[in-house]
Amino acid sequence: MGGENVKITILQRLLQMIAPDLCYFCGKIGASFCEYCKYDITYDSLSVCFRCNAPSPVGVCAKHDTYITQVIMIGSYEDGLKKALEGLKFCNDRFVSEPLAELLAIRAPFFPTDAVVTPIPTLRASIRRRGYDQAFLLARAFARRRGLEMRRLVERSGSFVQHDTESRLQRERQVRGSFTIKANTSIPETVILIDDIITTGATVNEVAKVLRQVGVVRVYVMAIAHPI
């Protein structure tokens, strides 16, 4: 794993020398998120309930029964964050996972040192199409920045495909029973789920439920964006 990270870093540097990154927000040459925009993004992150968009400093309001301790979302799915995520998911820009993970690491609260970072399981068809798992890349980069362990704790047992037009109720029905804990894995007390975009929140809540059912005490969710 360490050797792979070194190779990725070297390749990133070579590519940046040939074609320097442009800030996804202001267009400045040098980085995917320049220091000014990075500060603006992380200083004023999204503080709304992930289910109803009501104001909430912990990302979920008391009106909803969820299995999640706290939800941290960097910003709205628009402007530079939308462009960066579209690059990651649809344009083979796997390297943007590193600066996106940095945004997560800057915004993240304190976590216990024995917390385990795990990605939301991605559909195998999506991984084959992209050639990589974007949630895994984000989780790995975030864990490295925070000095935490990263493990795949959950896997998909279904092959449903979500669509933007579906309601929360439809998505909740789709994801029900679609995730299981990986066999022969130890269960930590604290888990940090990493996702790219939270839409209705049905998926993250279902994964959190599965984790809580096997003894996880606290489930945090960190995501790059949320449409509001």
C-alpha cells in the first residue's frame, strides 16, 4: 500500500509539471483548490440536516430517527465541488480524490485514535466502468491524513441502481437489506463512513444501521457534497 501511494504521488507531480492543475473555483493555476478557495470552502461548510436540509450543526436534526452520530458535509453540490466530483466520477480524474480528501480532513472533528475509516461500498459495475473505486480513494486518502486505520467493513449484497429522480422513500426501499458486514472482520467502536455525495441519505443511513446492529457504538459520516 505504501509503495502504491508513493507511485501515485510521483505520477501526480509529473502530471502537474506537464499540465498544472487549475483551481476548480477561481481557475488559478497551481492546485485543484487554491489556498484562498480552500479556506472559504472549509471555513463555511454545510451545516444542514442531511435528510431535510433544516439548519443543524451536526448534520442531522432531532426530527429524524437515524443510526448516525454526526454528518459532516463540505458544501453544496454546485460550482467547484460539483466540477471536482464530476471529474472524479465521470472523467477519470482519480487524482482529484487527494485534494478532496484534504478538504474532508481539514473539516473533520476530533476522532478517537482507534476509529476505523471505511468507504461506502460502490457498485461493482461502476468500479469496472471507471477503473477505480472513488469512495475507496477518498477514504484511503482521508485516513492517511488523519493517521487512522482504513478498512472495508461493509459490502454490497444487492445490485440496485439509484437515480436522481427517485424519492427518499423509493431509495430507502431499494437499499433495505442491500449491505452486509464483511466476514471475519473485527468490529470497532467508532466508524467513519466516507462518501462522495449524499442525496437522500438512504444509503448512508442503511449502512450505519448495519454497523450499529453488529456493535458499532458511533457512526460518523463524511461526504464532499449534498444537493440542497
